[in-house]
Amino acid sequence: MKRIAVLTSGGDAPGMNAAIRAVVRQAISEGMEVFGIYNGYAGMVAGDIHQLDASSVGDIISRGGTMLHSARYPEFAEREGQLKGIEQLKKHGIEGVVVIGGDGSYHGAMRLTEHGFPAVGLPGTIDNDIVGTDFTIGFDTAVTTVMDAIDKIRDTSSSHHRTFVIEVMGRNAGDIALWSGIASGADEIIIPEEGFAIEDVVESIKKGYEKGRTHNIIVLAEGVMSAAEFGKALKDAGDTSDLRVTELGHIQRGGSPTARDRVLASRLGAHAVKLLKAGIGGVAVGIRNEQMVENPILGSAEEGALFSLTEDGKIKVNNPHKADLNLAELNRSLSSI
């Protein structure tokens, strides 16, 4: 394989630029030409494809977001959209593609491989909810950003003896809430993966102040409900504390990536290029126990594939991601004193 391309798709994540840089420079070191596809699969179909060299990715390792930009393009799920994209790949002589993104991006990589264009997926999302990897590109940075925000909120919360409900991202996964909550000493962490009784949370707040706490910090994963809804539920259940709610929002998706995200993205990007050079596609790379691994994107659960097809042709996630509930138990132990 002599000519490959790289694209980013779906939500942006800090570290995507580091991954792009690794793909470009590893490809060049392997004697390959590399092209950037701008604006995801939409840009592929539109032919927004340009050759990159080492200088094209200079100084981007420290920048958040993605220099290739991103766009959602649901039409690529249909054969017609896929063929339009492949037409553009052929036009530019591209033989393989590195796709950086989440589940939807992986589905596109799978389809490209089926059409004879090997594609490799890299897990790029702050949510850490992609199967086949312990950590995703952007997760560590998002957790650090949330931790920093909670630390600041605690300062004002303590000054006024207030209760704060802080809503964090994660879609239907509680990883950001768990990790940032433990790192910032949250009193309660509410995640989609385990149930809770609002009355118990109210009682915990009350007992905390009775023990002499100067504040109460509740970290809420967005997959449960909004901070505003949770705050109302607390009041309806009898909470009498001075309550405030905060939605951190898209601040969690931006910012310079942490060292861990930069190194992870660099390792994943370089590994993806080596797989393409060997003609291997239709796989997603990840990290498990600090080692690079790859799994088939589509196949059976027994094969270790991330997704399989149901009898009616729908895509099913094999072994869906679950947050580590041991962390939830740890926080309860540390915050109940």
C-alpha cells in the first residue's frame, strides 16, 4: 500500500490532532503518501481531499479539536453514499483509510473495507464508551478539564455552604463522571450504569452538613438526566440546602490534550499505519493493559468483533462498554466518612 488517507468523524476530542500527526508522519517514514480528508465522510463524498506532508502537521500535537474538521454524514450508512465516497478515493489513488472517531465512524470504516478499501478505526471520543479499548483519545483530557472545573466550584461552594449538582458529558456512559468525581472528591456520583434513590441523596446531603461539611458536590452524568431536572427532583424530595446546578457543557471537548492523550493518540495512529501497510483493514485499534490491540469491527462476539449483524440486518454492539462500578463503590467508601 503506497497511498493512504486519514479523516476524523463525529464529535471532536482532544488528541485527534496528535493522532493525525502520527498517521501522517508514520506513513511518510514508511515510504507512503498520505492525504487528509476534510470534514469527515461528507468531505470524502465531496472530494475535499488534499495531500499532507510532515510540515502540514507541524505544531498541531498541542492543539485541541481536529485540523481536518468533522461533520456528521448519516448518508454514508447507505450504499449510495459509500459508493460516492469510494469514487473520490479512486480518483485520488487512495488505497486505505484511517478513521478517527466513535461507533458511527467505525461503521463507515467497516463499509469501506467491504468495498475493497481497507480502513482502520481509531477510538476518538471523550466519552470512553467505545468497546475494544480501555481508553479513548480525549477521555483523559476531558476528565482533567472537569476536575479543574469542580475544584473551582468547590471553592465557591464552600464559601457559601452550598450544594452543587454538576452535570458532565459522557452520553450513556458514566466514565467521565466517575473519574472526575473521584479525582475531585465528590460527595455523590450519579451514573447511568447503576440506580439510585433520590431520597437517599437528600439524606446524604443532610447528614453531610450535620457532620460539619461546608459544601456538597454531586457529579451527575448527562445520561441520567439534566442537572436542572436532578436539582428539581432533590427539592421535590425534601432537600433544604442552598442548591445550585451547573452544566459544564462543551468546555469538556476542547483544550490542549494531556500528555497521556498525546502519547495514546500517537501510539494508536502509528499502529494503524503499520496495519494498513500490511494490507489489514476492517479492524479497530485500541489499548488494553497498556498494549496496542486490534479487533475486527464486524463479526461474531466469539471472534472478538466489536459489532455483529442481527437477522434483520441491524448492527448490534458485542459486549457493550460498561463503566467500572468498582470506582463507584470506591467513591462511596471515601465520601461516606
